[in-house]
Amino acid sequence: MTEPLLYEISSPGRRGCRLPQPDVQREELPAGFLRDDLPLPEVSEMDLVRHYVHLSQLNHAVDTGFYPLGSCTMKYNPRVNEAISHLPGFTQLHPLQPPDTVQGALVLLYELQEFLGEISGFPGISLQPAAGAHGEMTGVLIMRKALYDRGETQRNVILVPDSAHGTNPATTTMSGLKVVQIASDAAGNVDLDALRVHLSDQVVGLMLTNPNTLGLFDEQVLEVTRLVHEAGGLVYGDGANLNAMLGICKPADLGFDVMHFNLHKTFGTPHGGGGPGAGPVGVTAELATFLPGPIVVEQEDEESPFLTWHVPEKSIGPVKSFYGNFGVLVRAYTYIRMLGAEGLRRVAENAVLNANYLLSRIRGVYPLPYDRTCMHEFVVEGRIEGAPDVRALDISKRLMDYGFHPPTNYFPLIVPEALMIEPTETESKETLDAFAEALLKIAEEAREDPELLHNAPHTTPLGRLDEVRASHPKTMRLCYTQEC
Amino acid sequence: MPYIPNTDADRAAMLAAIGVERIEDLFHDVPEEVRFPMLELPDPLSELEIQQELLMLSEVSIDLNHTACFLGAGAYRHFIPSVVDQLISRGEFYTAYTPYQPEISQGTLQAIFEYQSMICALTGMEAANASHYDGATAVAEAVITAFNVGRRKRKKAILSPMLHPQYRAVARTYTQGMGLTLIGDDDLSNGVDALAALCDGDTACVIVQNPDFLGQLYSPAEMQTLADAVHGCGALLVVAADPISLGLFAPPGDYGADIVVGEGQPLGNPISFGGPYLGFFACRKRYVRSVAGRIVGETVDTQGRRGFVLALSTREQHIRREKASSNICTNQALCALAAGVYLAAMGKRGLRQVAELCYHKAHYAAAEIAKLPGYEIMGDRPFFKEFVVRCPQPVDKMLRYLLDDWAILGGYELGRDYPELDDGLLVCVTEMNSREKIDELVEALAELGGPRQGGEVS
């Protein structure tokens, strides 16, 4: 099933939107400045609607089915968040309006800063970063600047566990620092001996995801953060897995100095097909002066409560225009207000319960490299006894035939044929059972008819796609127009 | 509990299957001294309560439906056809994630491919990525791309002082650890000739905005001269552009640009208090392997049917880790989808019409204001939808008066970024401003005219 391109359904003279005639006198256009042609498609409004509706039908989404994509927290996106974020009092505000005309928006942002501070234990919050990776860069630049501000300009190394997300080392390089990888121990924790070897006065800090990408809470985390601090470094917390920690513990209490939140994971804002998300950053009181701004503060010299903008004194500088992805922040605010403290703790509890239950259903069939109580997700190997040719990729593709989105595969890198499964708290026991049954059935199929898996998926709009062709210089095609 | 379907019976059955008694037992790895803190948050609300409360909160602000807005300066109010929000609000689009599994993500992938195609058409470039966080971060990524194209040996980027102040600030934040120097924007008199003269063998790129932050247009001929000078040094020319202006004016691809970036918000995305927006990024095909961010390419499936996948992923963090071209994972997919739907709805003729409406209305407003005693329109360059008014009274006080007495957001106070232009008011006029409202602005400004014609602003 394929849908033609907009350019292929275009016909000269068709219009998808009618505009008014000017209500002022036409001014002469500057000769020599104008373009000759504008090669955009020409389609009617109905053709446009059908085109995008057809395209939408080719997608798997949380709204169409189970989406256990590990480390992405594909939970249900509450509709009330959408309704609130569409209110004209939020969408129709110009970011450069005077603060006294946007107090409604500032109250929301101020309270969201407070809520995130309370949930994480960090007194300093900036809502500006637009995504998790953006928050990471913000955090690492803060750590670098804080240490340089102390005069420790020789520090240029960031330690990253071998289980880390690829953004951690990429962020380090972008920040002008060097990456040193730290091994994990047999239980999936940071190897303390490996950590000690690499700690020195060259180290800016450690980037640590906890629970880590194996879905495991580091059993020695207090010792890890203590050792880094003892060496004069700072600890960055990758908040990708905060869904397991809501009301369970505050990351600041574990010794983290900086952390980003993924509002699109933990706080139910939609992933949008790959954005927009939001990646606010929280820091200790000592680091608050380095946050990117502006952030919302109470104006002290006013009689009635009045909120305004403030750029921290030693700020690393802005990381994007204006104040952050406001529309996303409105959704996350609504979510927190709907759940309250008790609701957030239930989120973490049920996310962890669902993951452990699903794990209990497939344990023994899919190898489990670290057999511990997991947090909100777990990693198994996509290898099946008696089916040596079947790989994690085959299992993933076959899951599509059962109507499920595959888990994250081939990550983390320290697990061969990794399948990283995160069910989230918004899925029912019935869905988890159906998914477990599918995985068990696929294990049988792998032994009896491996070709069924190698050729999967069979029921999707398209079969497996040739990814090499898309990137090869001779066949690469990145846009429709002639020049490409 | 909202959004959690597990019943007590489900929980009991699941705990039994796991082999623990209580949910709390699952958290034994968390140090006891920090486990289960009390969170002090407001009590939970029902949907009915939160709808009522947040409607009231939203109405505390003065939104653009209740003011006449002549404020632009990087965030713009343009018309958005109803189809845009209707289509991007389909759950199949907005509750999906990055299309890692192409067999079940063709909707998102094809929509991005079409967005890339239309951005190429608009800018006159040969390749485009799936978008950045916003215009400012797209500029920062363009600097880094140029740095990488120059094999990290060319350590200087030259910025026009008329590049949006926030774009310049964000580029500095992004590159603070890279050993790059960003120069050229400290002197307001640095026009394109002066920027060309600053370019040398150590320069990775020159970045200019067209139309610039003050709304002024540079002709294709003078831009081509700049491009030739920049290329003569072996550097890249980066142009930041208003995408609506490209409905009417020559695309940067016609005058030698190597990378074209900009704020994509005007393309079908609400002004939304500064975000979420999207940064568009397009370039010559030969630089595509140095570009950051997702890129979608065409391919075929096992049966030879056309399909789309994420291309060139060996540039990216999940493969290259510390050697990646950027740490960026996502794009602003839903905003890019909105931009794609918008461009298709407007089409070839509609986008030009939007640009012409902005042009005619802005020129009408400028001409009327120029007639007022005490006011002057700065510069003699052609402009698009923004222009600078030199004012007879302190700009901040004038803006306050316009807002309080006329419910008009009169524009942007340029003295906030350019002390030399402290009598400058940046006025923005789009197709959303009716003649009636423009006349109101002119009438209000007339009241404030020169000290002798009108009263002092208190």
C-alpha cells in the first residue's frame, strides 16, 4: 500500500486555501528581488485532507496499539492536555509581550518549575531546553562552566558508562570535552573499580542514567556519586527513565548535581512522530546561577504577586529562542495537576509492576543477561534456543504482524541482540498478556519456520526497506524536486 | 487513578506471578534512606476541575485575539488554515515516535520527505533535513556544519550584526566549548561588504539574514557578490531567511548560499508564546553528510515498492556516539508536519499571495507613519513585512501607552539589543493586520507625535 506524493497529485491551478484581496493600495514590488518560480504543489483542500489521512493510516502509534519501545516511555497521551494546550489564552501569546500582559502563562511556567523541583529535589529549574538531548547539552555545559568558574580549567573529561545512550558521548563532544567509557559490572551496575581508575582532577563529571538502560536501579549509586564528588567532579543524571522514580526517590537525594527531564516521556506529552518534546534541566542550588534563561521569578519589589523573567547571573547563555516549548510545557503542567503526588507515585509503581509482570511471562524463553528485579523496563536477548539464524531484528519485524510496535533493538550495546521492552503504566494486564503470548508464539515459530521471521513483516503496508539504497551516493534521493 | 487501567485484582495477580507480596518490594534496590519521599504537590483534579481552572488562568493574559499586534522580531502571527490543526491532530501522527521501524511508519516518513521537498523548493537548495528545534538552533547547527565541512581547521564564523540577536546568542552558547570564535556582529555598520572583507582562510562560514532582523532586503546581486567573496576564501555562505518571504523573493539558492536556515514557525504553527517552533535547514547536497538531524530518503521495499526510511544515519549519535555530527535525536516532527500541510494548502500561488499581502500592508503602514510629524522610517532599502520607525519619544513609554490606551502591541523596542537604535521601533505587519487596525496604530502614533505636536508620554 503506497500513497502518491503531493507533487504527483498536483495539478496547475488547484488551490487548498483561498486568501483575501489586499485592503490597502498595492505597492510596487522591487524589481530584481523577485523569484521566477515557486515549485510548490497545487492541490485542492479535499485532496490534501485525503492525502494526509491516508498517510496517517500507514503509521503505528500509541493511539493504534501497544508501543513498548524501550527508553522512550510511549504512554497514553491524555486528551485533556491537548484541549488545554489549544486554549487561545496560551496559543495566541507573543513571546515578547510585556510580562504584565502574560501573567497567566507565567504563573503556569513558575508553578511547573516548582513542581519539577519538588519531584526531583533540584531547587534550580530551566524550562528552556526543547528535548532530552538538548537538556543534556545544557547540563554538560553547566558542569563545564561551573568547574571553569572555580578555576579548574584543566578538567576536560566526561565519564560515560558503556550502557549509556548515544546522546551522552555525542553531547560530550559537542561541549568540547572528551569521553572516557566506564565498564558495567556483572550485576549491570557501574563498576566501582573501573570508576576509581578513571577519576582524577581531569574529570568534569559522570553522566549516569538511573535506572540505567538495562532497566536496573544502580545498587551502588550513592557510592558512585560520592566517589565522583570526592574527585571534585559533578554527576549528571540522564532523566530518560524518570518514569520509574516518580515519588519513589528524588534524584537530587542520590547525589546528582544536574538532571534533564523528558516531559514527553515521563509527563505524558505526545511524541509527535519525533518531536516537539521538552527537556527542562534541574540543578543544585550551587549550580543555579549557570542555568540558561530566562526563567520565571517573583518580582520582589512589587506589592501584589508579580512574575517576570530573569537571566541567571553566570548563565551559559540561551539554548534556544525564547523560553522553551511552551505548548509542551502546558501539557506537562496539566498532567501533573491531574495526578498530584499520589497519582505520580502510582505511575511509577504501575510502570515497574507492568515491566516485572511482562518479564515474568517471558523469562526462560528469551535469555535475560541481568536477572534482577527491573524498574520500568527490561532488556532480554533476541536469541532463541534451537533457532540459531533468528536475530532480534527478525523477532521485531514479526511482532508487527501481531499488531505490536517492536521493542527498541540492538540497544544497549552491551547486550547482544538486545530487545529493550518498556510497557508503561497505561497498558492493561490483557495487553501485556497478549504481547507475551505473541513473543512466546514467535519463539515457537522461530524453531519451526524461521523463514516466516526472516521474511517478516507480512501484514504491514510495506515489507522490509532497503536502507543502504537510501544512503548510497548513487541512489540517494532526499527530495522530490528535480535538483535533488 | 487516571490513565492506569490496573485494578486491585490485576495487581494481585501480577504480584503473584512476579513472586513478591507488595509493589513496594519491587523497589528494594533504592536506598532506604531516600525511598518514598513525600511530594508536596497540589491535590489531584478531575478533568472538569482542571478545564475550568486552566481556562480561567489562560484568560488572565491578554492574547492576540484581543489586541492589535504589530510585534514580530522572530515570532510571527500568520493565518493558519483549519486543515493544518485538523490533520496534525490525528493520533496516528502525534502519538507516534521517531520512525525507527519504517514498515509501520510510512506516514511520518513520507510526510517528512514531502516537507524536505517543499523546503528545498522554497530555498532553492538540494537537500533538507527533517528540522531543528527552532530558527536559533538551526543557525547554531549551521555554524557547526560549516566547522565540520572545514574539517574543524577553520575556527572563525562571521556573523552579521543584523542576524537575529537570539540566533547569535544561541550560536555562542552551542559553540562555547569548541574553540570557535564568532565575530563581525559587534559593529552595527558591518554591512555585506564589510562582512566579505572580514572573511579569510580561517573562516568556516559567513552568516547573514535576508530579510535581516530589521526587515531589510538584500538584492540577489549584492548577495551573489558576497557569496563569491565568501567562496573565494573557501568558506560557506549561510543565509537565514523568513520562509514566507521566499514565497515572493529570490531563493538563497539562486545567489550562492550553501546553507539556508530559518525559523519555520510562520509556516502553519501558532505563535504559542515562543514554542514549539521548528528550524528549517537546507543545504547543497555535497554537504549533506556533515549535517545534523534526521534526514528521510526514498528507497524500495523487498517487493520493489517505493518507500521512505531514515537516511545517512551513520552521522547520528546512536551509531557514531562521540563522533556524531550532533547529539540531536529528534526533529520537531509535528511542527514540520504542520509546515508541510501549510505549504501544500497554500501551494505555489497561495504562498506568494500571503507574501504579497504582508508586503503591501507593511508598505501602507510605513507610508502612513512616515507622514506623521516627528516620525521617520529608517533606511532606504526595500523591506518585506518589518521596518524600523524612528520615534520622537522614548520607545518603551510609547509602547506602554499604545498597549494601555489603545490595546495595541506596537512593536519591538530595538534599544533592547542595539543601544545605537534606542529610538527605533521595529514594526511588523502581516496579512493578519487589517487596514482598520493599521489606521488605528497610525492614529495612536499621531497622538504621540513630536513633542510640539502631541502630549508627552507620562
